[in-house]
Amino acid sequence: MDSAPSCPTNPTLVPATRHRDARGWFAESWSIDAYARIGIGCAFVQDNHSLSRAAFTLRGLHYQRPPHTQAKLVRCLRGRIFDVAVDLRAGSPGFGRWTGVELSAEGGAAFFVPIGFAHGFLTLEPDCEVFYKVSAPYAPASDAGLLWDDPAIGIDWPLPRGVAPVLSAKDAALPRLADIAQPFPSQEGTD
């Protein structure tokens, strides 16, 4: 009997496997079998693609509350980004802590962001394209987020001294961690 697809409960960097020859390279960006072998068995239902024109554009920190929670598999298709996941699971030893990785088109790695984490990224150069798969469709009533520079989280964004990120009005007005209702009680989405 087949078991339901499962998703890891911690952020995971997935290195690229590229097959190179004189023409360039080839890679599978998604294979349900290959990802299942490394423990990422999520059923992804929607793909999202963004372009950020300016360097140091910051998108996030976003998540969807239950019942429309999302896991994400993020990849940078053009340029370089600093990608971040913040643990919002009640009772988790990592609650309020962040994990960050650099993703680039050149490196090709993907970053898996589990259910129960807020997600955001900072572009490190102009004209960055980011592509990500999500495990649930966008649900406006469940849309939520955290302020990018909340000192209680303390993300070390790689911004040059004196440079402020380019933010949307929505992202600039997001609440701090202390001001949100617990979005993921009982570590929803964990195994």
C-alpha cells in the first residue's frame, strides 16, 4: 500500500546535479522519484515565477496559515539571491530562528522550505528571476507574513552598509513575530 507523500520538517538545500558536455549542461529541475529518494515527497500543485529588477529587492517574509499551508521548493533562474526560512512552529526548538542560503542561476541548487516556516529572499544583483513550486494554491484569506527586519528574529541580510532594501508597501507593513497569533500550533506539517 502506498503511503501519502511526505515533506521534510526542516529547510533543506538540494545541490544541483548537472550533466555537462561541450554544449553546456542538462539537469532535471524536478523529478518526483529523485526528490522522494532524498525525503522530499511533497505533492506540488502550483509554480510561481518572479522577476525583481533592482538589486537588493526583498520579498517576504511570507507564509500561508492553516488550512492552506504551503511547502516551497525555491530555485534562482537568473542572478543570485539570499533565501531565508523562519521557523514558526509552536513548540519547535527552532521557533523564531532563521536559516539562510545563497541560491544562484550558476549554482543551480534548490532550497526546500517546509510547512510551518515563513519564507523570503533578497536579490543580490539586478534582474533576478526566482521560480518556486508550492504544495497548496495561493489562498488570499490565509496569506500572512512577518516584518523582514524584526530584531527578535535577527536575520543577517547581506545588505551593503547604508543600503535599504526595495520593499513592497505590503511587506514594509508586516507585523513582528511578537504581534502575530501562533500560525502553526502543535507543529502543523511535521511528521
